[in-house]
Amino acid sequence: PSPDPAQRKREQRGWYLYDWANQVFITSVVTVLIGPYLSGLACAAAGAPDTAVCTGGPYYVYPLGIKLHANALYPAVTTTAILLQILLLPVVGAMADRSRHKKRWLFWLAFTGSVAVSLLYLAGDRWLLAAALFLVANVVYGASLAVFNSFLPEIATPDERDRVSSTGWALAYLGGATMLAAHLALVLMADDLGLGQADAVRIAFASAGVWWAGFTVLALKPLRNRYTDLALSGRRPTPKLTVVQFAQTIKGMRRYPQTLLFLLAFIFFNDGIQAAVRYAAPFATQDLRIGQEVMMGTILMIQFVAFGGALAVGRLARVIGPKNAVLSTLGVWCVLVTLGYLLPAGEPVLFMALGVGIALVLGGSQALARALFSQLIPAGREAEYFAVYQISDRGSTFLGSFAVTIAVTLTGGYRVAIFSLVAFFILGGFLLWRTDFRKGIRDVGNEEPERV
């Protein structure tokens, strides 16, 4: 990081803006709009009489000749995107570390994703084109985060990273909430504006892409490229070379057992967080009988409350240390999923109260995990290691989904499935508690912060 505090603050403000820019893809596109939209297109193509609901029935589509029920298109595309990220992120991270133009890498990844999202406006009723565009956007979104996160050790001192990461995460929720509010208003008022529901959703996609691209340009201006030893080696960052380098990095990580232990802890507790968020909607609608309007309102409320929650947990970390702060949030998560199991059906106020609790710890635990991991990375390998971190984030979703699938199959509902996530928080918390961060920071040759 620059020794000049003013320069660091300028770069940090730019870095925050990319968190603000990209969150609209997750909040509006992934969480709310794309699932029903893709399912509706697929149901129509399969000949379902009601494109909004085509459960059961012989309603199939055939992407690349593969037989899928129309409702399975969205999860199939999401699963494919995760697998592609697992394959591509190591190459992207290694090539970014070898490049002298990491800002350019971030720009083109973000630009590609934003264009793919915006082009959904032109997809019309072509379900396969829409699925392909969403696949591209999803893959490059994950790749952009690996490069983006690698800037954190370059713009913040060890003692600043908890604050910087938490502030970025908080602004991400605020940016996502701002656009989600606009998109929900557009969709709900579509008839009054003379638009069809599908037209309103497509306009929302286009605006999400413009938002992502526009704020990315502003974010990149204050950031600076740093030249690592790898970048100065003179060897071109070809895919073959970077694959070899990444394999050496993975092999070399055995020298850093605390880094590996933290990654293992992150896989488990992040898996619990992601599964709780991902399956909250079907749990609410099917087990708790919560209406769609309440569900959408709760999602929007969570974004705004999570803004304050991320900042509050960041402040807590400055008092008790980031490790203890994350452990505290995991304890709260255990309480929340237990309360979810006990929540009576048909009580929207209690459901929204549970949403407030989730929002308070949602961003803080993830933001501090990002900051903690940045302390355990050898200098010059930031993008590579954050590619591994992103793979852990993407790949861990399988474990939680598998556990939920088994629980739903055995019980017929999501109540026990949500409660079963306690195991992920307890195991992840135990592994995090066992991680010796000061030793891990010394092992990779980094400066120790005052609190860990």
C-alpha cells in the first residue's frame, strides 16, 4: 500500500465503488429476476399453458440436446456457471498476477458481464440465448471478484483491511438495494406504465448492465497497477504458463497450513450462509406460507439493514478483533436458523423480524472473512489466492445444497433442512477458532496487524 494516507483513501474509495457496481447483478438479477424469467421462457417454449407455473407435466426443453424439465433450466445454468468458474478462475487469477495491467483485467471482465446482462433485453422469447447470456455474466462476475479482491492488500495496510472490507461490503448492499427498489417499482407498476411484465424485467436487466459498467469505470480511475516480481519477470502470461504456475501455487500452499485451515473453515461456514440465503425463499413460501409481496419486501429490507450491519460488525472487529467478530456472527447464525425451525407458519411479522437478524450478520461475517484471508496471502500472489478463495466460495455451495436436498427429500419440507445448517456454522466456527492467524501471517511473510 502507498505510504501516503491520502493516496490510500483515494484508492479505497475507488475500490468501494466496484463493490457498489457489481452487487446489482447478485441482488436484482440473480436473487429476484432471472430465475422466474428463465423458467417462464422455458415453460412457454415447452408448451405449458401457464408459463408462470409449470410444475409437473411433460414440459421439457433440450439445451444442447440434454433433456431438462423447464423449471430445471435456471439451476442447471447456475450449476454450469459454478463448474466453469472452478475451471477458469485459477487461470484468470494467475494471469492477472503476471500482468502489469490488473486494472485492465478487471475492466474487461466487468464490461463483458455487464454487456451480457444488458443483452438480455434483446433476447426476447429465445430461452436458449437468454440462458447463454446469463451463463456468461455469471462466470465473468465470479472471475472479476477474484481480481477485484486482490486489490485489497495493495490499497490498505494490515490494520485498515477490516474497516475497508466491511465498508465495501456495506456499500455493496446499499447499491444493490437502491437498484432493487427501482427494479421492483418498475415491475410492480408495469401495467400502469403500459408495459408487459416481461418487458419491465428486460428493462431492469439492461439498466443493471449499464449500472455495473458505468460505476466500474469510475471505480478504476483512482486505482493503480502494481508490478509484482511475477509481472516483471518478462514471461508472457499465457494460459499454459499460468496453469503450471497455479499448480505450483496449490502445491506450495502446503507450506502455509494456517492459510489452508482458514480456507477449510471458510468453506463450511460460508456454505451455511449461502444455503440459508439461497433456500430462504422456498422455505418462506412453502413452509411458512409467506406471500410473494412480503417476500419481495423482506429481500429489499434485508439489503438496507445489511448496509448498517456490515458497518456495525466492522466496528465490533476493531474492538474484539476480526476473528472473534466472525466467531460471534457464527453464533448468531446458529440462533437464527434455530429460530427459523421454530417459526410458526402464516406469521409475516415474525418472518420479517428473522430477516432483520439475518441482515445484521450477513455482510459482516463475509466482509471480515475476506479481510482475514488477505492477511494470509504471500505478496505478489494476491489474484491467484483470491481465485482459490472464490473457488472455495463457489464450490462450497454444493455441500449445503446437498444437505438441504437430503433433508427436503426425507421430510418433504425446508424446516428441518434450514435447521441442519447449524452443523456447518459449528464446524466452520471450530476450524476458525483453531486457526492461528498470527502464525499464518508470519509464515507468508506479511506484517502483523494490531488485532486479528
